[in-house]
Amino acid sequence: MTAYVSCAPRALYPADGSVDLPAEIAALRAAGDGAEVVRTLYPSWRYHWPMPETLHLRDAPAPPEMQTRFAGEGVGAAPPALLVRLERATLLRNVLYVGEAGSRRVVYESHRPEERALSGPLEPEAVPQDILPAPGPCLYVGNQGSFNYGHWLCEDLPRLAAIDVLRTRYPGETITLLLPRQDWHNNRMRERSVRLWLGRTRDVTLRFLDPQSAYRFPQLHWVTPIRHAALAKSPEALAHLDAVLRRQVGRLRPAALAPLLAARLRGRGRLRLFVDRNRLRQRKLLNRDAALDVLRARGFAVVDTERLEVADQVALFAAAEAVVGIKGAGLVNTVFCPPGTPVLHLAPETFQDPYYRDIAAARGQPYHALYGAAAPGERRDHLRDFTIAPDDLASVLDRIGLN
């Protein structure tokens, strides 16, 4: 049986709170704290998963089985996000361990039930290499979904709020920010989003670590998750992400952003965005041209977020009146849309994922989803190409009021 330890079970899982696995949490509470709590970054919160305002499969309202997948307006208690300090920590495949060889325990918050299939086999007895000497405190930011820019943006980047706490705790020292290394594109986008968050500061150095290598730290700082129950994300964390990046965009690149916004607005008072999907990706909209005819007639501008700098993405979505897009990481940028901005997601009927609905709920945005016919083939269900009938798209846009 895996030996788990929680960073701070009493602070994270109070006895009167709502938890998913009460027996497992009870064992963690009995085992005691696995880390020192430095500060609460984001408070505990209650989550609410409303049904989408529109949930259609092809040209009809969603059948009962699809409605069931999106149902559950349950309100549960989510743990706070804590900045903690781990002693004698080991990091391997984005999983944290504490203790010495022979008695290492897995940090529960880095290996929750919904993430275990992604981490690979646990290796508590792995022989770690010592991390290269760092000039000051080390902060690790990562999770099992960090390979995806959307998960990084909503689940990891808000954890950088810990840097201000570390600056106060370690005045004058350089902070080493540690990220799991991924592919070139993801490394580039994550580094640029970090630099945008930090601004012109020079007291933070960034290092990428190989997820397949084990690293040992005498002390390591980490922020417990801001996502709960696989879907729900802290509204406070997402609001802070929006506020910080909007502020930094306004400070750093107003002159560069102005022409881009002007080109997209095309004389409109506000901006309507269609978030396209890179042609090299799977889950393509097969009748894209027909869908674009409907959207362009209603004033939508086409954007491919993979071709945009992080600051440009923030600025465009912050200016949006409405967002329609093919479900994917680019649509996570709706976190920067103002409350009340309607969002419409297009996807194959085989990819009924409520993850994005939760972002809209946390940000106070009306959420609409239109599922089209998935193309036959052997691809995994969430990667299937699909078709959206133009009449169906026009009907949903009319329903939303985007004439």
C-alpha cells in the first residue's frame, strides 16, 4: 500500500468539510503534517457547477445521458491553496516525496486519485541526484497536467503568487523557480507567461527539470493544488491570474498591442473572437469554411492562439464581447474575459468534457456547448475530427443573441 502524507491535512481537510474519499482523508489526518505551512495563498471555497445555458448535440437539445454528464449542481467544499515548505523532498515525474530512502512517503496533494494514471509507477526508493546549488529558496510549480498549456495557465501559473511571499520571507535573495521540462513549444509558452507575470524583476531565476529524473532538495517550497475534484478551480486564483496578467500587459506592451487590437476590432465597439485550432493538431473542424461563413457574417474575427504571444492572448480575450471556439487549450484564455461574456464551445460528440464549463462558472460567464458529428476512425474519442452543421451553429448564436 502506498504510504501517503498530506502537507497539512487539518488545514486542507477540516473535519466538517466536504471530501471525496473520507477514509483516505481520515488516514492522512491521523498521520500528521508532512510540511510546514508558510502562508494561505487562496482561501477555501465552495464550488458550483451549473448546467450549460445551451447544451446541444447536433440539431437537438442534449439527450439524457449527455445531460447527466454535465449535471450535478452540487456545492462542495474545496481546500485552500497553501504555500508550504517541504524538508528532505524528492521530485520525480511531478510527484513529491518526503523523507529518506527506505521511509519516503508520497505527498498526497501531488498524487491525488484523479492524477494517478498520468504519473506512471511510483518510485519511492529512487536514488535522486542533488539539485544544483541555488542561491536562495526554491519554488517548484508543476502538476500532472503541466504538459498542456491550458492546464498550466489555470492550475499552475496562479501559484506564482507565492513569489511575493518568498520575497518577504527571504529579503534580498534570489528565488529559483523550478518547472517540469516539456516540449519546446510548451517550455517557451510557460517561460513567457512566467516572465509576463514577473515583469521586469531580476530576483527570480528559472530552471527546467527533467520529469524522468529524480531530484533531491534539503528544502523545497510548493503550493498545494488550486483545482479540486478534477474539475473545479479556485475562483480567487483565476481572478488573481486575470488581474496580474492584465496589469502587466498594460504596463509592458501597450504600444505593441494597440495595432493588433485595432486590426481585430475592425471598427466594432467590442471584439467577437472565433478561436481556431492549429491545422497541425487533431480534433479539426472538418467543415471549417462553412462555419467561418456563419461566424464572419456576425462579426467574428479568427484567432489561432498558438501563433500569438501570451500578452496578445490576454489583451484580445480581455477585450472580447463573445468567444466561440473549437474546444482545446486556446479556449482556456476565456479566463481573461470579463464576467458576463458568453462563450460557446464546439466539439465532437465523443468529447463531452465539463472542464471548460467550470472555468466559465468560476468567472461568471454564460456557457454554451454545441457537439457535432464525430468522424469515424481509430483516434481517441477526444481527438476525433468533427462536423458542425452551419444551421445548427447559426441557431445557437441566435439563441445567445449574437446576430
